[in-house]
Amino acid sequence: MEGTIQSWRPFLLAFLLGSQTVRASIDLDLSSTDSIKSAAKEAAKGMLSYYTGYRPGDVPGNIPDPYYWWEAGAMFGAMVEYWYYTGDSQWNDWTTQALLHQTGEDNDYMPYNQTRSMGNDDQIFWAFTVMSAAETKYPNPPQGQPQWLELAENVFNSQAARWDTSTCGGGLHWQAYESLGGWHLKNSISNGGLFNVASRLALYTGNQTYADWANKIWDWCEGIGLITDKYDIYDNTDSKNNCTTFDRTQHAYLPAVFMHGAANMYSLSSNANDTTNTTKWKKRVNGITNALSAFFYPQNKNIMSQPCEVAKCNVNEQSFKAYLARFMGATVPLAPFTQDRIMTKINASAQAAAKQCNGPDNKCGLRWTDGDKYDDTTGIGEQMSALEVIQATLVHVDSKPVSHNTGGTSTGNKPGIGDSDERNTDVRTRDVTKGDKAGAGILVVLFVLAPVGALVFLSEMV
């Protein structure tokens, strides 16, 4: 028996070694552009390993459970940014396909199959992405397809039409439709998201009406108390109580959404030599930039963190640091006076995130304050967070978004602002078709064959 065991030892050792997944942190040297791009590529590859929408018979732009539809929009936003910062276009086909497939029947990112759970915040994450595509001159869709700016305008118009003055003196509800649960809440990401897109449309198009909307939304959020005098951003308020009560939860990405919008308004005012508004928006950008320090711990190390990391972040929260990093980075070229404060935090957080990318196949954890002690979590949100903060280290003050006047090529349809038939109507529905049923069957087959598909996917990642 002993001789038999001895004879099997080499084979057993080879099997065990072959079954082990290599664990090593992603290398990141912030003094080397090539190193940063390589690290970003590793994080992007890990994020896209969860995506199957490019496969024949699957649905472009959808990501699997437990992730929600809005996060797919955010994920492809990260890929637009990835292309912009690195120049690597190998995943552009997937990105463009996803963004065009999910536009919906009215080209406003409200596809019928998503409207039973459609929040204004869900829709706005897709608008963030197509707005980034316009601002970075990401390759335009083919002629005859909706263009990036047009899509962003359509989302804005549909949401501006839902601005509800019947309670709280205005504001956007969390949900797109009154029949959906949680309609009574008016939350910061829905209103802040609309503010962000309005400010970016104002800067890109030069249309004063967008700027007027941005001012109106900020003033409402501040006046109602969602934005405090210390520039803390509360999660939501309740229209049932005429917006006199608040959920004071503070999420890491909320201030960054408002900060980036304020930076766009600062840049717009500065370009117009409007001293009064330049001063006003600079104060707001500075206020939020300073308030963001609450999400960087330990304070002397400037590492990005969020309260949920003390226990366990839910599937949404796992991606929040991605948007904090994205909008912090995007603020710097618009408001260069923030550069030192923001980039110190971005650089320290990127180094910490890269160390935490030491899970199986360099998958990334979320608790960057743990150094290279892997926290045993991985997923789309964790990968996206690492990707966004790493590629944000490539930001510099000259990376300003383009506009119609500075080389932008994306075109809009110039509809009437707020002109939409989406005024809090009931959920749009359609009959289930044979195609839907066939698609469901295909997905079952794909699920069964997932291990084979994973091998094919990995072979395609170059």
C-alpha cells in the first residue's frame, strides 16, 4: 500500500498545484503610465468576466443576478472611461452593442421589460454613460442609430417632465411611476443625477435652459434639506410628510455626483466670465470636496472606504466607490483648484485597491483599508470600484470634456426640454412574445453550459 501511495504522489501533487488559482496583487506603479494601464486592464478583465451579453442568444447590456439593470449601465460607463484613459478599444464592440440594445423603444433607456421596477436613478446611470461617451468622443454609433448626446437629452427630457411640484415644492421621485413601491420618496441620487446630467448638457450644448434646470435642482435639494450647510448629502426625504423628514444615511458616491455637476457649472460660469456664478459654484465644489474626507479612512492614509464595509456591503453598495472615484476624477479638469486634494486621495486609494486585487485570478476585494489581506469578496461592483479608481490616476487638468465648441462630434435631436409623455404615468407593458420565451430557454441552456462558456470567454480575453 505504501508503495502505491508513493507512486501516486507526483500525480497528486501535480493535480493539486494545477487546481490552485494563483493569488497575487495587481502590480501598480503610479509613476508609470504603462503600469497604470496594465492594472486597469486586469481590473476590467475581471469585471467583464461576469458579462455574457455578447454571446449569441444572450441579451446585450444585461448582467446576471444578483445584479440590477442599472448597474449594467454603470459598468459600461466604466468601460467608456477605460477606453478614454487607456486607449484600449478591445471591448468597445461589446460596450457599444450594450448601450444601443438597452435604449428602449423611445430611445430614453426605459425599455418595456424594465419598467416594472424602473427608478429615476436606474435610468440616470445609463444617461451618465452616454453623456461620458459624448464628452470623451467615444466612437459614435452608426448612422441611423440614436447618438450619444441624443440619448442623454432624451433621458433628461423624460425626467424633467416628471418634476413634481404637487408636494415639497418640486423634486423628482425615486420611482419613475406612481404605481411602484417607494414612489413617495424623493431621493438624492435621482435629483442629483438629473442635476449632474443637466449641468453636463449645459456645458456641452451651451443651452441656457439646461443650466437653469441645474440651478433649480440644486436650489431645491439645498432648500429642502437633502444638501446640508456642511455639504453632507442625505439619502432621501419623504413626500408623505411634505419632505420634512429624512433618511440621513450618507453614501460615498452621492457627494461626488453633486460635486461633479457643480464643477461643470463652475466651468460653464468661468468660461462665460460670469464672476458671480463662478464664485457661487466654486464655493460649492470646495465644500463638497472637503466633505468627502469623511469617506477616506484612516484620515492620514487617504484610503477610500464606506460605512457598510464594517459589516458587509449589499450588492448595490459594492459598486458605490466606483462612482465616487469616477466623479472625483472627472471633477479635476473642470475645477483644477481641487487637483491636489482629490488626486492625493485617488492615488492612495488606487494603490490600496490594487493590493486588494489578490483574490482568485487577481479578483478584487472591497475593503481597501485591509491592504493585501484579501477580504474574500468579489464581483462586478468590487471590480468596477478598483477599475475606476485605478484609471482615475490618469486624470490631468488638461483632460477636459469636449463640447460642441471644442471638438465634440456627438449630435442631439434638440427636442423641447421637458417635452415627454412620461409624466408619472402607469407602468408600460407589452405582451410576452415567443421571442421572449425562446430567449428564456436559451438562457437556461447557457446556464447549464456556463463552465464551457467561461473557458471560451477566458480564451477571448487578450
